[in-house]
Amino acid sequence: MRLLLALLFLTCPAAAFEFDALEGGTIDLDALRGRAVLVVNTASLCGFTDQYAGLQALQDTYGDAGLTVIGVPSDDFRQELGTEAEVADFCEVNYGLTIPLTTITPVIGDGAHPFYRWLADTQGMAPTWNFNKALLDSSGALVAFEGAGTRPQSPRMIRAIEAVLPE
């Protein structure tokens, strides 16, 4: 079974994954094929939480050009609020977020969401803290992985995003 999962991860683009959406339903990366997707593990009580504003600004600036920013709240680093309702309220009140958010989701270790296991197992990338950014091109291939220290609107992120926006 472990070999079968490994083979699946090796042949499976990131577009094959779904997340449970904070507001109900799912966020299906396959449905976002044709768009660039920035997946960011987040936490409401982290020193980097002000990056929510930058993530929203990216969505506002590049959304019509083909970018979707997805926030993945996680308590893996013990800095997320206790419930999804608290996360939703915090993000709306403090940042006016309209980007899609997932439910509180594990992003590291054996219990990590399959997307994050795929990142670790096939791409050698795993979050080491909150606000790590995984940029996927329009086919679901990972094209950049940046840590918390790289701000959403940094020149490095802007260049990477602009390079993969659909034409």
C-alpha cells in the first residue's frame, strides 16, 4: 500500500488534491487547472499573520489575470485559533479576507494533508513554519516554494507569480 501511495504521489500533479473549505464544500485544485495557484499555510496568532494583507492584495491584483490564493490555516506550529469559526471571524474582521480558506489542516508529518505530503515526498518541500508559500503553475506543477520570510508582495514572489500567469 505504501508503494502504491508513493507511485500515486510521484505521478500525480498538485491539481489532483482537494481541501475542505472553511465556508463549507471543498476547494478542488483540479477545478483550478488553467490558473496559477498560491497555497499558503497560515496561522492567526503568528508573528507573520500580517501577511494575510499581502495575500489578499495578490488576489486583488492578479485574480482577474489568473491567480488564485488559498489560505490553509494550520495549528501544526501551535499558533492557530481553536475553531474554524474563530479563524473565519479573525480573518474577516482583521484583514477583510476574500481568498478561499480551508478548514484547520495539518501540513507536516504523517498526518499532513495529502497536498502537503505530496510536496514533501515528491518535491522535497515541507513547511518549517507558518506562511510558507507553494506556487503552482496552470498545470498544477510546483514552480516555487518560499518560506515565511518571503513576503507575499516581495519582488521575488511577484516575479514568480507573473511568470506563471496564464496568457
